[in-house]
Amino acid sequence: MSTKKQTDSIHESMENVVDDARALIAATADVAQDKVVRARQRLADTMETAKDTYALMQTKTIAGARATDKMVRAKPYQSAGVAFGIGALIGFLMGRRA
């Protein structure tokens, strides 16, 4: 699966969770019991925290990808050597498992 597809899948999943949480909050809006009110508030707080964390993670991922791209363009042969070495190591380790 490509990185773009994975990113889109994660984004879609996050949107689904947020939509479901909002629907739950709306469905329980008329319930005034203390436990439900506290649970709704915790859910709203958690959604806000998750949204902030997701935005921060997305920003850091983009910054990391840009830094990696810049380094690969600056040192293409060293980057290819490192990628080859990592691939060979993974292949060796996978071969030992079989």
C-alpha cells in the first residue's frame, strides 16, 4: 500500500471516529444525568486532544519527509548505499526466520 493510500486511510478513519463521537454526543444531548454529562465532556475533551495530536503528527511527518527528501537529493549515492544495506539486513533477517 502506498504512503498516500495509508495516509488517506488514516485520515478517513480519524474522520469516522470524530463523526461517530459527535453523533454520540448529539444523541445524548437531552440526557442530564451526571454520569452521561461527565462522559460527554470527557469524550469532547478527548476528541479535541486527538485532533491536536493528529495535526502535530501530520506536521512532523511532513517535515520529516521534506528533510529526508532534501538529504537524499544532496547525497544520492550515500542514500542508495544506506537503503541497500538496510534492505540486505532485512532480507538476511527474514531469511533466517523461514
